[in-house]
Amino acid sequence: MDFRTACEETKTGICLLQDGNQEPFKVRLHLAKDILMIQEQDVICVSGEPFYSGGGAEHNIPVVISKISKEQRAELSGLLFIGDAILQINGINVRKCRHEEVVQVLRNAGEEVTLTVSFLKRAPAFLKLPLNEDCSCAPSDQSSGTSSPLCDSGLHLNYHPNNTDTLSCSSWPTSPGLRWEKRWCDLRLIPLLHSRFSQYVPGTDLSRQNAFQVIAVDGVCSGIIQCLSAEDCIDWLQAIATNISNLTKHNIKKINRNFPVNQQIVYMGWCEAREQDPLQDRVYSPTFLALRGSCLYKFLAPPVTTWDWTRAEKTFSVYEIMCKVLKDSDLLDRRKHCFTVQSESGEDLYFSVELESDLAQWERAFQTATFLEVERIQCKTYACVLESHLMGLTIDFSTGFICYDAATKVMCSGQL
């Protein structure tokens, strides 16, 4: 169900996610005003302790998992093993905490707990427990085949050869003092400010079918999000683009407080720049463009500080460039929604954006920036040569063109 307001998009839906080389799996996307949440369904223990631990700073080692109770989520997940040292709990570093301190952190961790663990190669003596009678280390059809490094020493208690349960409601553990719930848990959070999205295979003009990825400004990637249909994919892209655009406009207002009137930002955002070197492996590269004051800025990353504006990869005077939105017949490859920027030096830059609405925004932004700069400077004089004589050509935006001899200042022709 979608909930839409005039200023933002809120959207929730089921998609498939392909992350790396693993098989696609079902996720829930939740789009908020400033963040895209990617969630996976999981069964979590919301009360009680799913595993037991020993060790701690008093033993000069981190707290170590010494027992995993049968058929609890910690065991069924196959992600925790006897001998795993607990390094962080919900991002809190507990490597040097005493055992009781770690237990207290766990009790206060809330309903969802994220553990960072590391296997200890040399297990402490108190972990050398006998193997349960019903436990085996040989993987079967019901197990993932993942073997703990403790398997050879008889400490692998995470595999149950008779366990064929799935994580359905009817098979959840019913141990006293434990309560389990099936929930959508956050798998990845993508901040939308300055993030970019693309349907294309990176660096190419090959478009994925009904799929896209979102990349945060710090490089965190959503993975490949596969939608159920082309219409669903476009709806997601439009909603994400709307929220990114709103965040960008709000950010521009804040940044403009630091700049004088004639240096205000008109618009900025991500594009894909087509490489001019045909031997490049990547035909397209992400580029951040900004129209501010009298200049078009080309960055490798969004400018955050005032100093960043002095380190642009390239700058062009707005009144000396021409922006052209390309028709289908002018496109160089399979990418749609493209425009070019032609500079006074003859350099042509070719850019691609994802959506038709993005292209319209850039076209309006160039028109606005050019109008504001022309209105500000009113006239501009250029040096030129006429019949071997050095001349001056003045373009006055209210009176017309004037051409005069550069040495004598004598006007050579009337106003045009």
C-alpha cells in the first residue's frame, strides 16, 4: 500500500534481492522520507536468552558462547557456534567487558540483537564439553553443510540430525520463558540524501529488466532489487527519485545560506558521464553536477564543505555553454534520457540520467541558471578578428550587438 503526500513518497512492497553471488531472496522495501529500508523476514527470540556464555575480562578473554540451546533461533540459524567470542552487541564493543557486564548489555539490547562474533582458535578449557548423544558433525540433507572449526574437538552442538523443522509458526520453539515472533528485520539501510540509483549494469548501456540498485553517498549498495513487473519498477524509481529530489532541494536551501545572492545553487544531482576515450572499460561513470552562480561544476562526489567547491573536477561558465536535450535519433547507444553540454572550447560532454522527469529537471535548471546569469551580467565583450583586425564584440542583452576596433574603439557597425 502506498501513502502519498504532496512533499514526499512513502511506499512499502515485496521484491527480490540479489546480493553478490547468492540466490535472489524475498525482501520487503520500505521507503521513508529520507531512507530506504531493505528488510528480511526472520524469527527472533523476543524474550529469554537463546544462548549461554562464559569467559570475560576476568579470564583475560572476550565472553565466549559456551552453549547453544536446542531448536532455538540461535541454533536453527546456523550462524553461531560454540567457541564464538562476542565482540560487539548492537555495535557496542564488549571485547574487554566482564562476563556480568556483557550479560547486562544483552538483557538491555532490546527485541532485536545484532552480534559481531569471532571464532577463538584456542578454546578455553571450560568450553571443552562432551558431544551430545544426538549430535553429529556429518552434514545431511537437512543441514547447510556448514561446519564449525570446533567440529573435530567434539564441540559442535549446532547440528541436530533429526531436525527437519522449517521456520513456520507451528515449529517455533516453545521452551518456558522464551517468546518468538516472526518479524521483518532491517537488513540494510540506505540514506537517500545524495544517493543515486540505476537500472543499468555499472559502466554500460545495458539496462536490467525490472531491476535497479540504490547506492548511498558512502558507497553502501542495496544490491540488485528485482521488481515483479516493469510498472512496479518504474513506480519504485519514481518514488525514490521524488524523495531524493526533495532532500536535495532542502539541502540546497541550507547550503545557500552560506553563499551570496549571485553564488546561489540552482540545482545539483547525480548523472552518468559518457567517457570520451573509446578504449575505456567503463563507458559511463557516476558524476555529480551542480549549477551554482555563474558556473556548472563537475564533481566526482557531492560537495559537502565550502572548500569542496574549489576542488571541482571541471567548471564551465553558464553563459558560455549550451545544454541540449537529445532526441532518440541523437542518442549514441541504448541509454535513454541523455543530454549534452557544449562548451566554448568545443568540448562536448554527454550525460545520462535514469528517468524522463530527471531530464526535465536538468533542462529547467539550465534554463534558470542561464537566465539568472544573463540578467546579472547584462553585457559581455569578446575579442575577435575581422579582416585581420583585432576587434571587440560586445553583446548587450538589452540593446544588441556592437563591434568596434580594439585599438581605436571606433565602432565598425551599427547596433544589430
